Amino acid sequence: MTTHSSDPPKAPAPETRRAAAADLPPQTLEAPDIDPAASSADEDDEGRLPELTEESTEAVAEGPLAIGHEAIEKAVRLAPTSPGVYRMLNANNDVLYVGKAKNVKKRLSSYARPNAPLPARILRMIAATVNVEIISTTTETEALLLEANLIKQLKPRFNVQLRDDKSFPYILITGDHWAPQILKHRGAQSRPGRYFGPFASAGAVNRTITALQRAFLIRSCTDSFFESRTRPCLLYQIRRCAGPCTGEIDFPGYTELVREATDFLSGRSHAVKQLLAAEMEKASGELEFETAAVYRDRLASLSAIQSQQGINPRTVEEADVFAIHQEGGYSCVEVFFFRTGQNWGNRAYFPRAEKTFTPEEVLAAFLTQFYDDKPPPRLILLSHEIEETELLAEALCVKAGHKVEVSTPKRGEKKELVAHALTNAREALGRKLADTATQSRLLEAMATTLSLPTIPKRIEVYDNSHIQGTNAVGAMIVAGPDGFIKNQYRKFNIRSEGLTPGDDYAMMKEVLQRRFKRLLAPSEKDTARAKEDDVQQRPDLVIIDGGRGQLNAVREIFTELGVTDVALMSVAKGPDRDAGRETLFIPEREAIKLEPRDPVLYFIQRLRDEAHRFVIGSHRKLRKKDIREAGLQEIPGIGPARKRALLLHFGTLKEIERASIADLGKVPGVSAESARKIFEYFHSQPN
């Protein structure tokens, strides 16, 4: 690749953004305005753009637009006539837009013409542009893949943005042990083995793994548990494992089971079922009815896998189905995953896009970003025809290493699958619009009830959790007009050395100081991230769990930090922690008690409960990590002998943690009192 750059007129040198694609920072800007320039649908091969509209005519005026044209004209002089990706930057070196072109020089020339018939949204982008950076690529396919990668990393203001960062779960059949294990996997696919997916939910993965265990008898236990076995475990007894740990099945036999499972998950389910059916018939013909019954049960398990996920295709083995619906200025893309002839679930996305985008433009931009970090299937079905279908298919072929077909079916079962996805997209967007309207009404009612100066657009709720001061953690959750904003939740590991164990005031002080000091006096790194990261926004309302004492403590913290324009409220639990009898405390006002059926009170309870759920989960993860590192020696009265006895009986620390008091009491040398201590150690409730 070759990188080109023009100098911005009257703007600082963009040191922070002049990097090759691999060296770019993970994000830059996230804002609501979107531009369809992300799609080559805006112009043809000759660089022509859509006709001038009345809206765009009004937007053409003398002023900043001339500066933008000048910056683009300078870039045109250095631009190559080959494929590439270009980035438009503003005076702060924030990336406004990432685009790709077959001929970069011709594409940029389209933006540089002062009287070009451009839509208003494109004119706004040009007016904000002071510099253009170009990365040359070998092919247009490479440019398309790079464009998708940069959009996901940089989140430019004028591109369609895929606003979901949740990873999909996969099924992994490991390849680093002589007896492969089957398990659920998320995250980087760094462990050796075969990955199958994606699944839309963890529940779909868990159900499929359970059925696969019954069908192919593959182990799900950890390697350490496997190595410590001297006799088959319960899964062998209930016919969900072949028992390779104790030699109940030999190596060739287990390898054959793994091969069959891999074939089934790879799309050759019909062949696997035919093979099992033939083996069942053979065993039955030889009067080996017990063996035939085993094959019968395995076939039933495979049928269960292919029937448990709702609508399943008859003629489609492997495909992803995308359907888009637009309404009320929002777009919803519903994605269905079909593998091995079964539905592996669906998920709704609400990409950030301007209202003037057509469904085809949103869908085209969405697809390239969606497959940036996941392997595409052999068939992709769409509800709308998009431009550059062949280019997208070619790019996905390069990425996947096999042929990928992208089509918009007109008839038959494939059309029915798309119609089903479109119905789900329409219903999901309807629920989204209803939730948004309800949330807006609740925020308005909250502002009126609490006499807030403005309707809060960003609410931050804080809570702490610990057990007698250990593994102390604080947490912040965020809510706004669209509901909970989970990608902006943050946890704070309490690390003050002089902290008194259990001092909730001091814990809350540390959390708020760390949050607001960065907000009020950001570092250079924070400044670079400020416009890309919504967490850098100032809240309109802060809610904490506690009474008047906690409220006054937080007021003192805000006074020390100089925070004067953020509304503050604390929520005290009712008598006996009774929901519906909470007391609300606001500075310089009498305590407020709302009616139990008041929607505002219910909304505040939801905010508090969500903060409590998040902080408890963070605390438990921290504590489990400590337990794994410390082992059993931290439990009072558990010495080396009892520790050895527990591990011999249960196999792993995880199984000890799951055990009941009665099960713990059955271990030789563990008394009833010791069993109670062990159980309480693993199940103590945090504050």
C-alpha cells in the first residue's frame, strides 16, 4: 500500500492521524450524523453524483465550503488513479468520513467541484474538511475490506456505523489434546481447534452442545478434570460422554466420533445421519439391539438439534439472511444464521444512519462492517438488492477462502427465509420505537417530579460492592433516551492503600474522583478520545445508592472537584429493603417519597437495580479470580490434607465451588462445620 496526504489549509499538522491502516487508533469519532458517501451508490464509475436537490441548493453558500473544496482540490493533485481508501479530516484531525474508490482521483474530483450537485449532508462533510489522507490499494476488493476495517475502528461521523460490539458465541472442538473437548467459546479464536458458528445467543450454543454430546458422546470436561479421573464421571453414566478419560473407548473410536461431529457441524449433516441410520440397521439385522438403540438415540439427538431452533430450511444448509426495515427515521437490520440446515438464532441491529439513507445504502455499508471480524458463510441472502454485489461477494471470497454467493431471492424457500427475517426486523423496530417513546416520557416525568432544571439526556448511576472490604469494586451504569447504554458501563477496582475495609464513603469518593477528574481535566490521551467516546460526555444527573449521608459525602466530592452543573440524587432503600418504599434525597430539599405505583419510582428502581446487578457481577468476577489464584488455602480450617481430599473427590476447584453442603460433607475428613465454611466461602453475599 502507498499512503498520500495533502496539507490542510490553516490547520495544525495531523500527527495523530497520519498512520498506515495497521497503526491507526482503535476509534476516533462517534456522532449521530451519517452520510451515504460510504456507499458507491452515490456516484457512478465516471464520478458523477446524484442530482441537486432543493435542500442541497440552500446548503451551497460561500464560507467554510470553499475551504473544504480547496483542501480536496489539493488532495486531488496528489491522488492516484488506482483503487484506494480516502479519509476526510476536520481541523482537529478527527476522521469525518472513510470512503473507497476504484479511481481515487476521479472520486475526489467529484467532491472538489464547487457547483457539483451534492446533497446537503455531503456538503456539510465538505465544509468541515480541511485535510484528506489517501491509502492506495492493489485492488478494489482490498479497498472495500480496508474501508470496512477503518470505519469500525474510527467510527467516522459521516459513515453508517454498526453500533454493536458484542461478540458472538461459537462452538469449539479443541485440537490441542488427543481427546478433543467440545465447549462454548467467545473472543479471539487463538486456541487450536475447529470453530463453528456464529450462534446468536449463548442459550442456542448450550442447547446445541448438550444435543451434540448425546449424539456424538464428546467430552465437555476441562483437561485438568480429564487427567485426574480414575473412573468414569456422571456424563458417561447418562450417555453424554464416551469415557475416553478412563479408556472406556479407544483412541480410534473416539477419533471417529469427533470426525462425525465435525462433519455434522461443517454442513454434512445429511451424510452423518445416513451413516448412523445404516449402522443402526446393521446392528438391528445382527440382533445387537442394545447397539442399535444407541444409534437410535444418537439419531434422535441430531433430529432434536435440527428442530429446536424454530424455522429451519429444507434446501439451505449454510446461509446468513439479512433483512432491513426503516421507520420513524430508524433502521433495523435483522440477521438470521443458518448452519447444518438449522436455525442458529437471530439478532437485531440498529445501525446509526441519517434519515435520508435508503435501505439499500444502509444494508451495503452494514454488510462490509459486519463481516470485518467474522467468517462469512457460503450463501448470503438479502432483502434488498445492493449495488456492487459482485464486489462484495469477491471481497468476502478473499476473506473466507471459499466461494461466497450474495443474492436477493425472488421465489422459493430462500424468499420465504428473507420474508421471515423481514417480519422480525419490522417487529424489532416497532419495539425499539415504542421503548424509545416510553423512555422519553419517563425522562420528562422524572424531570418534572424531581424539579430538575432540564430533561436528563444522560444519567449515571454508581454503586459499590465488597465482602468485608475485600475485592472492593465500584461501578457506573449509563442510561439515556434509548434506554441503558451498556457499552458505556464502567467498573472501578478500588485501589486506595489507606482505605478502611468496608468504608463505603471512601470507596464512592475514589470512584467519583477517578470518573470526574478525567472528565474535568483530561489527559492528552483522553482529549484525543473525547469526541469518539461517549463516556467522555458530562452527565445531566448522577444517582447513588444510599441516604442523606451518602448524598452529602458526594456533594463534598463535587465541591472539591468544582462540579456545579450536574444534578445529584441518592436512593435509600425502604424498611426491610422493601421495594416501593424508597426515599429520594436531593440537595437542599426535603426527602421525597413517591407512590409505590408511580412510573417514575419504578424507573428509578430499574436504574438502581441495574447498577447493583452490574457491580455485583463485577465483584464476583474479581473474587472468583482471587479464589482461583489462592486455591483453598484461604479457607479457615482447610489444610493440605483436606484440600487434597477435596480435589481427589471433586477433581477441580470449579466442581468444589458448585458442590452443596451435603456433597462437601461426604468427602473423607471434612466435617459438617468444615463443609459449611467451605460453602460459605464460595457463596458469601457481597455488600
